[in-house]
Amino acid sequence: MNENKKLVIGAFYDGRPGHEKQTRGIVTQLKRKIPIEIVSTDIRPLTRTQQAGQWLHYLSAMPVDPQVDLGRCGLLLGTGTQTHLPMLRQKHHFGIPVVTCMTPALPIADDFDLIFAPQHDSAGHAENIFNTIGPPGVNWNRGNHQAERVLVLIGGPAKNNVVWRTAAIGGYVTRIARQNPDKTIVISSSPRTPLETVAALRIVADECAHLYFHDYRDTPDGWVEKEYDRCAQVWVTGDSMSMMYEALSSGCKVGLIPVQWRRSNSKFTRSEQYLKKQGFIVDLHDYLHGRAKWQNVTQLNEASRCADEIIQRFA
């Protein structure tokens, strides 16, 4: 690639933070490696009827209203189902390669030029699939961790996949605090955390002088990312795989707070088992009973690997 030539990327965003973090993470790493320019497109949420209409237009190859700014792009990039058809329709008009994160639905998967598929998707191997350990994100190890600071992240029921027990979660947090009496323990809820769990965590925090609870609704944008950078040790409930990968990407020692799964072979349990087997994370039960210790901190940076693959293929 000519050093003076920019790769112009059409970035599609669907308004969902988890999806946008994956796209922004790749964009950030590309900026660190090559000259790029971003043309952003925001996709508004569609009703089921509108989604059906998009499928009809796509499958019948109806003409698309071209987005003029995208015509000069060398690549389209987006994450999430709602970005797929808008990107592919622009591809068919302009002939621009399309890249997405997570495995798309089977009818259109072959239409993508590159798919970043986390290993728990079991997407297999194909020319347009690049398997990652976990999803790319905006975090990387900046080397600013404080050994005396511990972060505890609490999720919540996920699409009926988890039997959520507030009392058990509160007990686990108390045991983490007791295991680390000389450290500052910072706890945060998340959008899925039930109100009764929030109330229980406030009580636990009131009973431990070195434990501080933050309701996610009271934290500013970017708060958790800054805590990843500060906290050497991070504990995450098993339902929150995205936060687990974010902590790993930040260079933290990551522990799993167990939850009760309704299904023993979901993509969540497969991901959990993989991370434990590879030594990326430790289970709280094993940690408390001295059966597990952290190995060398994993330098996980999937966004950087994804950026390198884009550069190799398209720049």
C-alpha cells in the first residue's frame, strides 16, 4: 500500500454498544497501523415488517438508493444483523468488499468477503472466515494496572439462558472481598442486572469498608474501560462473555464468577470451557480453594489481529 494513500472505510453502526465496540475496535487498530479515512453510516432499528421488506429487496435484487459517499470507499465494515443487508446492497451497487464481525445468517454468509467469527460460533473454515478467540473490542493493554485494585462486574439473566440467583451472586462478591482484604474492590452492575441484585450489592458494599459499588446508570461513558486499565484483577459473572474478553484484551487477570446455565452446550458454555481449558481465566471456586492460579497474563488483542487481516487482504 502506498504510504500516502488512505484506505477509505465505510463504517456501519447499528446503535448497539456491544456491536459498535467491535467495529470501533478494528477501526482504532487500523488507525494505529495505516492511514485510513472513515465514512460513518448509522443504521436505525427496523421493525419486523421493515426487515422483511429489506430481505425482499435484497433477494429480488431490486435497485438500491446508493449512498454517494460510500462510492469512494475501499471497504465496508459493520457488526450486527441490522448492518448486514444495508452493507451488502451497497456492495452490489458499488462492488466494494464487505467485512463483518460475528457469523451472519447462512443464506448471506457467502456474500461477505471477510467474516471475523469468534471460536464459540463454530463457524468452521472457509476462505472468507477468520476465526478469532473472542470478539474484537476497543481495549488493549496500556500497562497501567494497579496490583491493589480489583474490579467485579455483574451481569444478569441473558435471554433465559441463565438461572439467576441474587443470593449466590452476593455471596460470591463477599468471598472475593474477604479473599482480598488489603485491596480496593470496585463493583459495577450492568444493563441486565436485576434491581434486587443491585440492592443486594449495595448492602454487601455497605458491610465491607474496602468495597465500593457503582450502578452502571451512574457511571459516565468509558468508565468501565478506564477501570480495565486500572485494575490488575477482574472478576466477571459467566453470562457476561463480552466483558470477560474486554478484560482479557486489557491485560487483566480474569476470574469467572459461576452462574447456573439452563443449557449445557450453548455458545456461552463452550466459550467459558474454552477459556478455562486454555488457562485464560480461573474459576472462582477453584481460586478460593487454592486449585487454580493465573498463568502469565494473556496478551489478547483480537482487534489488532483483525486489522492485520484486513490490511493483508484489502489494503
